[in-house]
Amino acid sequence: MNVDKIAVERFKILSSRPFDAVVTALKSAVGQPDWNQFVRASQAATSASDFERVVQRGLGRTGFMLFAEFDLGAVLRRESKSDAPKSVRFLMGNPLIMKEMVKHVPDAGSYAPVTILVDERPDGVHLSYDRMESYLLPYGNTEALAVARDLDAKITALLRDCAS
């Protein structure tokens, strides 16, 4: 049994925009495929190029798709019956990008799709993302790190755009 310690870099940006406007901007930038259709089409793909076409149809203008959305604020409000701040965790990514990282570092599959947290605090709306490069740095694979850096650049650009 091994236990590895990985230092993670968190990218954070603060927005003065309303929470709902930030969330709307984020969701409008990524694909939101019908998951039943997406899974059926993915399973029916008989080649890598067929699968790539299925993925491309599910991507938004940023080259990402939304896999899941968790309304953390709603969970908090159920417990406290108060007006807890809004907080949503998004799982998003691109299976083709994930594939390129996992080819070189199988453990990259533990980190993709990525998590983006959008939460309301007294000083504004925070957008947070743990950089993929920091997850993969300990593995020392230059090919996977290059893909991770590109992914990080795309995600941080998306968050900057949504925050402004």
C-alpha cells in the first residue's frame, strides 16, 4: 500500500457579478448533452473517430461539457432552514482531453472531469478550480503535463470570462 502526497494549486477569482449571472454564463459556455443519448451514442461508436464525433456534438463553444451539477447551497438550506449562501459545484470537461492525459498517466482519471466551485460569500461570488497541472506534476510525464497546462489555460480563461 502506498500513500502519495500531492500539493494542489487552487485558482480563484472573485466576481462582483450576481451569483445567478455567473452561473448562467458558465452553463451557457459548456455543452449540456442529453446523457441518455450521449451514453448510447458513445457505446455505439465503433471507432475512435466515431467516438470523437459523438463527443464533439456534446461540447459547447468552449470545448467542454457539463457532466454534473451539485447545488451545495440547497443542501445547506435544508439543514439550517435559513438563507444559506448559494454554492454550486460543477463537474465539467472533455472526454478527449481526459483520454490524452490518461494515456500517459492513468491516475489522471481520478481528477477528470474537473470540478469548478461557484459560491456566494460576503465579498462577492468566488469561482475556484484546482489546477490539473498540480495534480499531475508528481508523475513527471511531460506529455500529460502539456495537456494539463492547456486544460488549465482553457478553464481559467472560461472562469475569467464568467466572472467579468
